[in-house]
Amino acid sequence: MVCPFCGSPYEGPFCPACGRDAAGSVVSAPMFPPSVCARCGAAYAGPACPYCGTPFGASPAISGLRAAGSVFWTLGMGAYLLLLVACMAAFAYAAVLVVQGALAGGPRYIDLYVLVPFPLGETFDVGAETFVAYFALIAAAIVASYAWYGIRDGRATARAFTRPLADFRARFESRSAWIATGQVFLATLFFQFAFVLVLAAGGYEPSVPEYPTTIPDWYMYYALANASVYEEFVARWLLIGVPLLVGAAVLRVLRGPASVGATPLWRHLFGGTLTRDSPRPLLLAAAILVPLSAVVFGLAHVPSWGWWKFFPTVVAGLGMGYLFVRHGILAGVLFHFATDYLGALSLFVGDDLAGQIVLGIFILALFFLGAFFFAWYFVYAAGLANHFTVRWGLRQPMPVPAKPDLAWGDQVVMKQATRAVWPAYPLWKMFRPPPPPPGYRAPPPSPPDASPGPNARTSPSTPSGESSWILFTCARCGGREARYDAGRFTCLRCGHATP
């Protein structure tokens, strides 16, 4: 029979979801008492967590591992955001020195080049007005990266920090560009430092570029800021954005608009247009362009630094290429600026022993925190590989155990259990869910299977022409809420779209 109050199918004298009998009297407490999910920390009452699908009574051991990962994640992201604040403060002070130095007499060299793959171009000695105007463009791009992501991704960043500790994957896969840039920065910083340590342990002393002693410190501040913007233009915009635009336009002509998705073609120039659910031709093009641009980016540093710099720069180029296609060119500028102006901070410290100690301890903390993100990206890459092999039909997906459907009464009890944390809310209402909303129709029970198992799941049949509730469960995070558009469900929790 079907409970007339919560719509749950059941057999016996009382409903196991709301605890009522046929007359509406509460003759028994719910079969599943209110509890806290061992995975995501949500309060609910029912056979499984309605947010992530974790069964009732699941062991919290895995939750402890996720909580530990969230602690490392929080420390890493906090250190990265602190670095961005320090870099912007240093740049604001350095900008004054650059303008004063340029007006006082120079040097005023501007390098314009392309990568083919080594730098090819000219160096121009310009006037004070031209140099200051060019530096103003560089400064505007850096400030725009802070402002754009501060406005667009501020809320997503705050939500990532306030998630339950057990919900580590949702933190790591946040859609915020601040979070993605920080994670990639810490991972690549660890690899670069570890690579240098390995070379030093083998007896090789890495070389550094030699600059004329006549070049003042303020020009170095300009050069580091210029590299953060101009190198993104020649290495990511020209080598990824332009070819991606051309390739998308050709595919649109040859195979039709469906082959490149609904994203406007011009947006590929600025990046931030691809996700794991983007059209396959665009993902394959990005899989070629990003490594190619990273190799060219690494070769461009060989003439000044030597061949030892090639591999660390390629890894950094892969990170910036990923940020370009996923979050846009300003994310690459943000990453590049944090990397280069970490070196500018050492110029500001100079010979101050106290400053050197503080900066050294901070860099050491970034190094150890980066080891965590570097290791986790291997796990993340394995998950992406699994996603693409299943989506593109290279192998069959792994079977997923069925989760029990949640009726209206279970959802109401879960909501009331969540609200019960407020002292003013009566706790006894957790066991007395209100009747369903107007217009809600309980699905009729399906005929029993010949041999139903303990976790058997039934799908209610709906007469033709009538609307019904559709129970959605995200395949990635287990979320229960989704947006339906153009024949696809998009999870409102993690952004995953059904293929």
C-alpha cells in the first residue's frame, strides 16, 4: 500500500518513513532515526543521505580521510591567497618605483617577440611616455585578473571554504578560478623545487640568468610584471586560443554547430570555454594544443636559463594551459604573476635577515603543502581518464549499487532535522512531517519483482500524458538537485552534466 501522508510504498501496520498508520496516528518512530551523514555531514533521517547517497550507518573511516585532506586543502589555499595579497602589495609599491625610474631616465627597454619556438623579435628603447603607457597596460591586466575573479568567483570561493570537512572532493573540484589557480600553483611549485633539489643532490648546480649590474631593481620589478602578462599572450593566447578558434570554426562548417557546442566561437580566444563535458573534437584539440604550447614555453626559457629549466617550465606551462582552457587567460596571468612576484618578494627583502627567515619559512610551507596537491592531481587525472574512456565508449562503466528512493516524507524529515539545529525550532517536529504540498501525487507502487533483493529499486510507472517526479542522482557527487536543459541534466552541486 501507499502512505496517504508521505507517499511512501510500504507493507505492514505503519509507514516506515513517517511512522503513521492508515488513520494518521503516530504509532511508531521512523525506522531510520535522525543522524548525520558520515560523508558530507548533512543532517537527515532516512535510508540514505539525500545529498550524497551515503547509506544510513556507513562507517565514518573514509570521512576522516576526507576531513584530513580538507585540512591540508584549507591550509594550502589560505597560504596561496596570502601570497596573492603580498604580491599585490609588493606590486603596488613597485609600480611607483617603475614610473619614477622611467621618468628619471631609464632604462626603458620593451621586448616584443613571438615563440617559434625560441624567442624571435626586437628590443626597443622607447621614450618615457611610451614606456609608462605600456606599463599601465601590464598593470591593468594584472589588476583585472584580481578584480574579475574577485567579482565572478568570490561566492564560489567562499562556499568551497565553508563546505563540511568530509566533502573534500567538492572543495577540490570547486568551479572557482581562485581555487583552481591556487591548486595548480602549489602543485607546480612543489615540482619545480623538488626538481632543483634532485639536481643539487646529483651535484649539478642550476644556472641563473646574468643581468648587467647597471640595471636597477625597479626595472626587474617591471620585467617580472611584464612576463606575467606578455608571456601569457604569446604562449597561451597565440598558441592555444587562436588555433582553438580556427579549429572550432572549421568544425562548425564541416560538421555543423553541434560538433562545437553552443559556446560562441570568439570566446575561445579568451579561454575558459572547455569542461570535461565539452564536445569531443574540442577536447582533443585542447589535448594537443596545451602540451604543444607547454613545450614551446619550456624551450623559450632555455637560452636564458639553460636546459635544466626546460622540464620545470613545461610542467608550469601545462598548468597554465589547463587554466587557460578551463578558466580563461586571466587565470594564467594570475598564476604567472604569483610565480614571478614570489621572486620579486625576495628582491624586496634584500639583505634583511629577519625578512629572509620569514620568507624562507613561508616558501618552505608552500613547498610541503604543494606536495599534497601534486600527489592528488595524479588521482584527479586518473578520474578524468576514467570519465573520458566511459563517455567516449572505450569501455563500459562500472556498475553502481542502486540507492533507495526517497519519498516526500523522507525529504521533509531531512529538512526538519537540518533546521532543528536552531534552538527555536521544536525537535518533536522532526518526527511529524507535514502533509505533501498541494498537487503532489504519490507514485503508484510497481509490481513486485520475482526475487527482489534487499536493495531492490522500483521505478513507478506514469500514464501517458501525465507529469511525474523524476528522482535525479549525480553520478559524480551523488547530488539530488539538477537543472534540465536541452535534454541534459546539470547537477547544481558540482556542475556535472549527464552525457
